[in-house]
Amino acid sequence: MSNSNTESPVTPMQDVRPSSSFLRDQIAEDVRTKKYGDAVVQTRFPPEPNGYLHIGHAKAICIDFGLADEFGGKTNLRFDDTNPEKEEQEYVDSIQKDVRWLGFEWDRLCYASDYFGQLFAWAVQLIKAGKAYVDDLSVEEIRAYRGNFNELGKDSPYRNRTVEENLDLFLRMKAGEFPDGSRVLRAKIDMSSTNLNMRDPIMYRILHAEHQRTGNEWCIYPMYDYAHGQSDSLERVTHSMCTLEFADHQPIYRWFIEQLGIFPTQQIEFDRLNLTYTMLSKRKLLQLVQENRVNGWDDPRMPTLAGIRRRGFTPEALRSFCAAIGTSRTNGSTDIEMLEHYQRDDLNRRANRAMAVLHPLKLVIDNYPEGEEFVEVANNPEDAAAGTRLVPFSREVYIEQDDFREVPPPKYYRLSPGKEVRLRNAYFVTAHSVVKDAAGNVTEVHCTYDPLSRGGNSPDGRKVKSTMHWVSAAHAISAEIRLYDKLFSKADPNDVEEGGSFLDNLNPNSLEILSKAKLEPSLAKGKPEEHFQFERVGYFCVDRDSTAEKLVFNRTLPLKDAWAKIAGAR
Ligand code: ATP
Ligand code: MG
């Protein structure tokens, strides 16, 4: 069931704040009652640097930064870097770049690893208070002792060690005396809690691994659940927004905060973004990269911010989309077409138009004189300020193969022998003959033009049923065009046969490369990430692989807006 797209799409760009929100209501209430005195609203965005950010993170970022901003507060960017085996500097760098690209600037840049010393001191404090113990059970045994929903947990035989023994063992864990996995530090909470997370959660594990920031200073690392709440507290985060799967962990964070008597951060959960035809799990996205199923984290088919940015998506459209989906207290799924709708809407407003022929067929205008002329064309009919440009026209132009049929099927209004059509902004032309190759394929169409129809209208008021884009053959530039389609062919990529994997649902046709496209010459000046609407074809942007010798364009989206239809049908 969809919960997030039942509203009709709002006009984007006017308001990039999440529309209605229990999160906002809660913050407003806390500000009104001065729950945190005169402290400003403080939020944070806490990614683990174990992969690139994806569209789901964009939602969280818009919430964390957007709400703080609304209340005149501040947002920290905090790396939850407690797992050195999976974390890398490349991810730390990419995350900062992507947050800024999305249009947000953090107040403080923080790292959970900056708090390792404090977290260790607090662990010692909890041991001394009899609230934590060193356990020698293996991770598997701990899991078995934990029980499940129907079965109470069992105390570890090490649960009642003395404070002295616990302290001694923990200090020796830190000193590196024990091998990985031989012992852990656990919080002494309640082995019969109905919340499994509260059954003596692990606080520290032994891991002789080099950390990207602290090097070899530590061989014990705090668990996420031990580090997260106190990191929030240390930064005096007033409102810690996170996704619903952390709701069951909130009691742990509160327990530590209460035991330690430190700043009481309020956690509030909201729904994860799930998008149809899209995988939003860093672990699985990493697998796609590692197995070379895509060309890296910024492959334009990836739902990463780096990927969709390269594809031609814009921060403005993403923020509008995030505002429109809002937040909910139950998880649902959003149609990918809705995201695409917001993207088209943004590009329609801002992208300059240009003419490009993806599958060229030569059209020869037999009665056109030698030489060339220039027609003046509006760069963007939605934006007069975008100005005009001169497009060269001459005796031979390229049109799309699809725009000509020697034998037209019923209701085919484009060019065919004897039929008159408009070449956009130029002239009326009427086809009369074709040239074919040995195999019988049409290689050239011959036509005549009406010199009085310059600009695209005939003084006698004659009407034509079709207007076609074109590129002057003598002036055309060549480019590689990369056409992208959905990366997965199933709406739910995780919907697989027993024993199968999400990889089974990869769309084998997600990338098509066209090498014969002909473009109007002004496109040679396009800069990487510059957006265009190729008339009648779609939205495109210059890829960063593009060079003066070899231009490369990515298709962001075709023109057709399926969401308008879906929304209309509701
Ligand atoms: P993944 O499951 O993709 O690995 P994660 O939740 O482990 O994601 P983190 O780096 O821990 O990734 O996430 C940082 C923040 O982004 C968290 O507060 C998390 O709640 C939020 N977040 C992650 N995925 C989504 C999503 N799909 N929709 C909304 N928020 C998300
Ligand atoms: Mg995580």
C-alpha cells in the first residue's frame, strides 16, 4: 500500500519544506513548552560512512536540516563511524559532497569516533555502578541465550561477575590482551524484557582493526546502540529524527542517558522512503558496485545521489519531491513515477531546448538553394529570460527514422510520400520520393519546401498535422547518447523466487548506447551536468565523460509523464 503518494502532486519549487508533519508538531510543542529551556532546536544527520548516500537519505537530510532551519535551529553532520571494517574515507568525502549538493550546510562536522574516549569512560562508570559486565560467551551463544519473542532470555553465566573482575577484564580488553570475538562488554538491563534489544545489549566488542580516523589507538569498538544515543546527547541534540526501525532501540538510548544522567535527547521516528523499481540499501548497492553490475557508485542508473546527479536529476527536484511525500508513522512505498514527475517539472521550467536526432534519416530538400540560413529559436518557451539562439538550416537535414514511413499506418500523421509536415521553426515540407539501399531500407527521403512558410507557418493559413525536429546535416555534430531505463524490472526488486536474489530482477536493458546521433551545433558548448530538453525526445544532460572530441549525453528522463496519468486515475 502506498501511504506517501495519495496526495495529488503539489506545485513544486514553491515550498521545499515537508508538507505536514508530526515531526514539526512535536518540535513546535517542545519549543512552546520550553522543554529544552532557551536552547535552539538542534538536529543531526548521522550517516554511517559505509557507502554512498541514496535517495532515501535525501529524505532524511531534508527532514533533519529542513526542520531545524524552520525553527531557527542547527544541524550537525555526524559520521557514525563505529565499524572500521566497513567504513572508508571515500564515503566520508562523498557524503559531505552530496549533502552540500542537495543544498544544505551543516553547523558542526562531527564523528562518533571523536567520542571514543568519553564513551569508554562512561563504560567504566557503568561497570563501577554494577550496570555493565564482561561476557565470555561467543556471539552465537549470546544470541541463543537472548531468546525470542516467545521465549525469555537466559542469564549468561558471567552476568554476576564482581565489579573488580569486570573492570580488570574490560581494561585488559582495551589493552589488547584478548583476541577478536573472545569477550564483549554488555549492559546489565533485563534478560526478560519484552523488547529483545533490552536483553543486555552488547556495548563493546574486541576488534583489532585500524580505524580510518583513530588508527590503531583502539582495539575495542563501541556498538552502534551504545554510541548513537550518547553521541546525540554529547552534541546536545534536542530532536533526533530517524527511521522507524530504530523505534525499538529508543529504550536502550534512553536507558544509557538515564544511567549516566546526561542531556536527554528526544528521538522521533518516521517512515523510510521506499521507491518502486529501486533498491535503497547500501549493502545491496555496494554489492552491485563490487560485482560490476553497474559502473560504480555514480553510475547514472544507481539511486545514489552521485548517480542520479550524473543522470541529470537536480537538487531542486529532489527537495520538492521530499517535501511532497511528507512523513508518516508507517512504512509504505512511493511510485518512482512521482519522483520523475517532480524532475520533469523542474527541468521543464529550467532546461533550455535544443534539437537532436537520435536515429538519423537524411531528408533532402530538392528545391532549396545552395547555402544556408539561420532560424531564430526561443531557448526556453517557459522562460523568456533564457533568450533565443540561431539554428542553421540547409538543403539536407536529419530527421528521426520514426518520423517517416514509406507506407504510413492508419493515423500516422508524420512524414510519408505526398504528406506535408512542419520542420519546427523552419518550413513546411512535402515528401515525394525515397532512396533505398540494396537491402531495401530507406536511406534518404526527398522532399520540396514551401519558401513562403518560413518560421513554420504558411501565409495561406494551410494546416499540417505534424511538427518535427531536425538538424542541418552540414552543421550537425555527433555525440554518444546514453539511454537509461529502470535498473530493476520488478516494482519490488526484493520480490524473488525462493533461493533467488535481487540480482535476478536486474533489468538487462537498463542501458542503451546510441553512437550515431546528430545534434544541433550549439550543444557542443554544453558543460558537464548542463541540462537540455531535446525537443520531442526527452531531458538530457552532458555527462562528465564528455570531451571536445567526443560529446556524451545522458538521458535523464523521456518526456512522457506517467505520474500525471497515475495521479489522475486515483
Ligand atoms: P541502508 O539501509 O541503506 O544501509 P542506513 O539506515 O543503514 O541505510 P545510515 O547511514 O545509518 O544508513 O543512515 C543515516 C540516516 O538516514 C539514518 O538516520 C536513517 O534513518 C536515514 N535513512 C536511511 N535510509 C533511509 C530511507 N530509505 N528513507 C529515509 N531515511 C533513511
Ligand atoms: Mg545504518
